[in-house]
Amino acid sequence: PNFICFCSSVFTTDLEWISKVRVNTQAVLKRAQFIQRQKIPKKQWQAAWLLKAVTLIDLTTLAGDDTSSNVHRLCLKAVQPVRYDLLKKIDMHDKGVTTAAVCVYPSRVTDAVRSLKAANSSLPVASVATGFPAGQTPLETRLQEVRIAVSDGATEIDIVINRMLAITGQWEAMYNEIRQFREACGPAHMKTILAVGELGSFTNVYRASMVAMMAGSDFIKTSTGKEAVNATYPVAIVMVRAIRDYFMSTGHKVGFKPAGGIRTAEESLVWLTLIKEELGDDWLCPGLFRLGASSLLADIERQIYHQVTGQYAAYHDLPMA
Ligand SMILES: *[C@@H]1O[C@H](CO)[C@@H](O)[C@H](O)[C@H]1NC(C)=O
Ligand SMILES: *[C@@H]1O[C@H](CO)[C@@H](O)[C@H](O)[C@H]1NC(C)=O
């Protein structure tokens, strides 16, 4: 039984039904509690499962003081996210373990592209765009930002939606904007950030998710990491149910990216469990699931160190980006 009042037979490409869809808040909260109470199986703490999480990370730096040198270090870390000797001990040293992508501001894209090229890596560079994080710049500026990031070599663009349009229920206008971003992205993958902490209700999150998918997003993403409320499990349930409903109606798989405040290995395992439970194993690949994070990798690497050596690492043992 689908707890969201949404029947696939009414699904059409016209947006009218969007404003009629409602989400059952209690059911969402209950499901999120259930997921969080799931005991993470001991075997999932093993290095293989943690490594899986590593391969799903968009390793991110989005700070005002980003420079070419810290972007360079980030890229090296993304290419070699776990110490070589640790990987060798679990026979994973020649499996090409990297993070899924690096994610930077538009003006740092050329730095990241250059660093990855120097490291002979084909890792994708993702860039936030469209007036990140608030999205409060003129449409033409936001479109231009996307085009520039793509021409500088970003192959993934994380756009932010115009929250004003979502909050005031202007779904058609939001759809039209996202269509234009889609076009500006060209061949680049588009991840659409809903900034769920600012959307007010689960119903709005569901509606915004649907509109973003209908307008051609390859991924929907929870947060910029700059809102007061980041990726929470209940909101994630709403978004992944929207992804499931969209898949059921269209046969098209859209990816999911939680981001903002994800810091511990344990949290990353809860996220993997949530995806496994809600969308199935198909979604546990970089093409359909990403964890947006900066400090998460350090904690996962510490856990892998512990799994492999039976000891806890001192911070200097595992240099971070
Ligand atoms: C990259 O590849 C080139 C040519 O194959 C090689 O000469 C160079 O040493 C490689 N650089 C790195 C950092 O692996
Ligand atoms: C949201 O994420 C950002 C970036 O990781 C973090 O600085 C902030 O403290 C988080 N906020 C909450 C309420 O967790």
C-alpha cells in the first residue's frame, strides 16, 4: 500500500495533479523511525560495505576560501580515498576505488579539471550552479553560470531550485525554469537541489521532487548544506517514494543525493540501508545514488582502518584533503 495519496493511473505530464497530491506526515515519520531502528548488520560494518559508501561520495568543498591548492588536495583524496596499504590488506588495491565525483564552486571547476587530468583520472567534476545556495539571482545569470561550468569541464551540475516558486505553488513556472537549466546543462548530468529545509512541508517536498523529475533531472538532491535544516530521514523517505512513483509511472530511474551534515560512517550506512529498503539494490550505484559530503570520508577511512588493523587510527595516520 502506498502511503502517499498518489495513484499512478492519474499520472500525466500535465502539472495540474501536482497541486492535488498530499503526503501523509504520520506515515512518513513512522517509516523513517522504522528505517533508523533497523539494526545495521555486523557484516555491513565490514570494510566492503564501507568501501561501497566511499564509491558513492561526491567529495565536496564549497567554501569562500577555496583555492586551487585545497581543490587540488581534494582531487588527490578523491582519486585515492583510502590509504593504499589498507586497500592492499583487503585485496582492493587494484580495484580502482575512488569517490564518485568531486564537487566544487563554478569558479574552481578549471582547478579541479586540471588536477584530475594531472592525476590521469577520469573522475567527474560536479559543480553547484544557479546562484548557489539561495538561487536568488536573475534567471539569465543562473543559466549563464550553468553554461560556463559545463564549458569549463564540469560533467555534472548541481542546480538549486527557486524556492519562492515552490513555496508559493508556482509549479509550472518552476518546471519551466528547470527545463531551461536542463537545456543549459547539455550533456552534463543535472542534479536538482530542492533545499528541503526551506520548503515547509512534506507535501511540498513531494511536489517539488515530482516537478524536478518531470523537468528532466538525473538526480534529486536534498540540500545545499547551507540551510538551517539539512538532509533528514523523513524528508528522504518522501523524496525516494517520489522517485519510486515516478519510476512506476514512467519506467525512468532518477537518482537520489542526500547532502548536508552527513559526517559519520554510521550515518552513511543508515543511508545505504534506506536506499536498499526503499528502492532496492539497483539504486546502490554511483549512477543512481550519491552522498554529498566533505568530512564523512575521514570517518569512513578511520572505520576501515579499524576493520583492517583492529586498532583506531590517530588523525595523523590518515591525512585528509
Ligand atoms: C599519467 O600518464 C602518463 C602517460 O601514460 C604518465 O607519463 C604519467 O606519469 C601519469 N601520471 C600520473 C600522475 O600517474
Ligand atoms: C548542515 O550541514 C552543514 C554542512 O555540512 C553543517 O555545517 C550544518 O551544521 C548542518 N546543519 C544542521 C542543522 O545539521
